[in-house]
Amino acid sequence: MRVLLLGATGLIGSAIAARLKRDGIEIVAVARGGGTAAARLNADEVIRIDLRVAVRPEDWAGVLKGVDAVANAAGVLQDSGRDDVALVQERAPAALYAACEAAGVRRVIHVSAIGADAGAPTPFSQSKHRIEERLKASGLDWVILRPAVVVGRAAYGGSALFRAVAALPFAPVQAGAGRIQIVQLDEVAETVARLIRPGAPARVTLDLAFPEAMTVEDVVAHYRRWLGWAPARVLRLPGWAIGMAYRLGDLAGRLGWRSPLRSTARRELERGAVGDPGEWMRVTGIAPRSLAEALAAEPASVQERWFARLYLLKPLILIVFAAFWILTALISLGPGRAIGEALLREAGLGAYSDAAVIAGSLADLAIGVGILFRRTARPALLAALALALFYALAGSLLLPRLWAEPIGPMLKIWPILALNLVTLAMLDER
């Protein structure tokens, strides 16, 4: 059997690919680009398609040759510099499903979201609802899966944020948050494996969730116990602090970072994520596990503790690092310019000292701005590494006395280099 899988590099899609491969199913994975996420895919073939532009049935016709079924796990939380909710979650799937009808590929598993009903509060859920309705109106053998909040051993987005919040020395509480249900990642993948085959139940919409609804604080407390930390003191966040956190997440999204802490997440969290998993359990025979049961089955390792502690430090490091380079540039161009020129004249650059200060300042500024944007963060960090090494070498050759300065301008380059390497190591998002 040959299955076309959308969203193959995502949390759910990669789990589906691994599960289907266990059954000997051939996977044709759709990915936007290359990178380590695509390289790690457990797929027989990887096709580069950007769902933001594959919005016509003819864009999919050639891809469907030899395909027996389609599984769509693609999705984005919110519009940003890299993502478009309407294109990825509605227009591209609609074009694909029309192409499926034309090509005779009847079996479609569509991964939606719990609560994707008419009147949903966000473009994320609204687009999920509209594509569900279009799929239901088709002549395909469709199955719509509506997972609740998906968690598992792998972590991304909200599931990663649970662990990060559990690592804080306090337990933040957001007023007005609704109750949520949890579903295990491997149970979602198992559901697809059981329903992808011809002859399996079709034209059904299933809520995937453990029946018990929980508060977010309960979920975080489970993760905290799993990670081996004592209960934390509750901190009830004021509305302005919550709003600022989500606005910063929106800003990160506009810069290309996929932060789980965005205004869409806030509105969805206030609504809650609760459904009725009874039909899912009846159709598939799956007995979902509680969060406590799933965590107890896989004790937390030191890697999990590292990840939880570093998750929120990553954006902090990026912000501080970008600010360091930008402020260095502004100081060199402003109040520190005369000092910089004097040092370069002492180093023997003479008439070139002014131009050298300006060039160095502009390089620092470009690096700082580049770090802020997801698309340019890696090359900017590599440039920062190279420039810091150049400053260390040039300073040692031209002004060796700086090594004896009590403020230590040469010595401070080395912790900067170490922080740069740590930031590069944490840069991957998935």
C-alpha cells in the first residue's frame, strides 16, 4: 500500500509515518523544504511541496500517481511570516481532495482538531471546520480525526510548553482558561493505521481524547511530578502580564518563529478542548491512556529535564544575543565612536580608523537583526562566531595590551563564543 502523507515533518505526521512503516506501508511524504526534519523522515519518498502555493487540483495530479490513500496531518496555528492558515489548512487540502476524486484515490484520513465546529473563535479552528465540511460533501471514503491536545514522548508546540512551564520555579495560572482533554501521540498514529486500509469504517468524524477533562495546571503538575520536581507555588498572573506574553509570541511569529504562545493559542485555551471520544473508542477498539498512565510507562530521563529547562531559555538567549550585537553597533556608531577610532589608530590603522569603525558597526548591526529572524538566524549566528573570532585574533595581534585590561574586553569574547555555540545547538524547532 502506498500512502501520501501531508505534514510529514510535524509532530503528528512523523509519528504516523513511523507507525505506517511498521505495517509495511510505503510512505510518500510531503514536506515544504529540506533540513534535518525532512532528512530524519521515515519515508520511502519525499516530495517538496509548499502548501501555500499548491492550491489547484492540477498541482496534485502528478503526485497522486500510484497512491492508494492520503493522510493529511498538515496544520499551522496562526498566520505568520512563514505560514498562512487559510492556504495550508483549507485551500491546499481542498485542491488535493478534488484531485483525489479525479484520480480515483478514495481513502482520505484528515487530521483536524477537537472543537472545529461552526462558530469556532479563531481562523485556525474556522479553517479546520470549513475543510471538514468540504470533505464531507465529497464522494471520498473520508475519515475525520479530531484529536484533543496531543502529547507524547516527542514534544513540539503546546506539548513542549507543558514541560517548559513545569520547569519553572513557580506554577503560573492563567485566569479564564477552559478545561482540556489529552490524547497520546501514539494513539493518534495507531488510529490512522487502523483506518487507512480499504474496508475500514469510512465517512465518520471521531474525537480522539482520554475521557477525563483537566485544567492546564493539572497537566503541568503531572509533568512536574514526572520530571522529579516538587510541587511549585502557584502564581496567578495579572491580565497585563498574560497579554504581554502572548503579544511577544505573536511578534516572534511575525519574525518567522513558531511560538506556541500566541493569541490564537490564548483564545483556544480560553474556549477549552473537550469532546466525546466514545465513538472513536468503539470504532477502533483503542482504550486511551490517561496522562498519568502514559507518563508512568516512560520515566523521564536527563534529556527530558534538560529540554524542559532550556525551552524557555532559548528565546531569552536569542533576544539577549541579538540585543548585544545591535547595542554594540549603536554604541560604536554613537557615544563610543571616538574611543573605537582611537583604539584603531593606536593599532596602526591611521586614516582608515573611521571607516573601520563604521564597517564593524554595520556588521554588528546586521548580525543582531539577522538573529531576530528565523530564516536568517543560523547564518547570522555563524557570522557572529566568525566575527568574534576575528576580533579576538585582530585584537591579539594589533593591541595585545587589551588582554591585560581590568575590564577584560578580550577575555569576554570567549563566553560569547560559547553562548554562540549553545544557541546554534538549540536552534532547530523540530
